[in-house]
Amino acid sequence: MIRVVLAEDQTMVLSAFASLLDLEEDIEVVATATDGRQALEAVREHHPDVLLTDIEMPEMSGLDLAKTVAEEGLPTRVLIVTTFARAGYLRRALDAGVAGYVLKDAPIGELVDALRQAHSGGRVIAPELAVAAWGETDPLTDRERDVLRLVGDGLPNREISERLHLAEGTVRNYLSSAILKLNARNRTEAYAVARQRGLL
């Protein structure tokens, strides 16, 4: 029996996934979560074989979740299921050690197959993303990413510096560096480019 924790912030999608997976004789959904923190607690509590998670969720993203599962040495394999067909996301997911990255618009049979492959030690990548990902590099540091996310929330440099406990000049330096790396004209465009490329 493959024991699974499901993490998805859209309740309807979560329920649909749970119902469809419960139809499989060799799969048991042991817990569900609607944000990343809940998902991490469920993984720590249940030690599932596979964590099936979305990328963009409240509290903690699926990528951060995968990274934490790996850092804590938990035996759970992580399978990302997302609507985001972005090579940048895939590159970061692979760097975080995920067992697979599949798209939500794939047939349910493909998702189930991916889950079984992940459980058996394989790695599954959506074919339409695999080629693009190998040519994609992530130019941003984690701090530049943190700053750009807060730019996306509409915060001025002063508030970003307070939120991240950094000097305002340091925030400006991170932004200047990100703008240069992303070939953007300003902080707003840098955020938009990073998001479009799946770097945030």
C-alpha cells in the first residue's frame, strides 16, 4: 500500500484528488493539508511514502516543503503537481530533490502512474518541461528572491528592510543585483520577469 499525504490549497481540487486516489487499490490517502505548514506537520506525523503537493500554497510553498523534507532526512518522496509549466520552477524543484513534477491538466492515470513511479524510487518529469529545464539556470540568491517576493506584495524598500531585518541600503543592493541579473528596467519589472520564469 502506498501511503500518501495530499497538499493543495484549493479545497475542491484537494477533494477531487483524494477521491480519485482512493479509488486505487494500492493507494491510501492518510492526510490532507491546505497549506505548507499543515503538510509538513502531516508528513512528520504520518511518515507517508509520498507527499503530493502543489507549488503555490499559503505559509510554505511546495518547493520549500520539498527542501525541508530533504533537510530533515524524512523518507517521504515528494511529487509536485501544479498548473505552472515553468522551467524555472522545475529547475528549483529538481534542486530541492523532488521525485517528480507533473502538471494538473494531465490525465488522472498519468498522475497515478507518476505517484507509483515516485514511490518505487523513480523520477517523473512532465515531458513538455524536461528539455527546457536543463537549459534554465536560476540566477537569483535566496535573499534576492525574498526581496522580490515582497516587491510583489507592493512593499516599499523601507518596509522590506524592516520585514527582513536588513538595512535599507542592503535591500537596494539586492534589488539592483536582481534587476541586473534579470535584465529588467526596474524593481517591478524584475518581479514580473522572475515570476514569469518561475524563479519566485
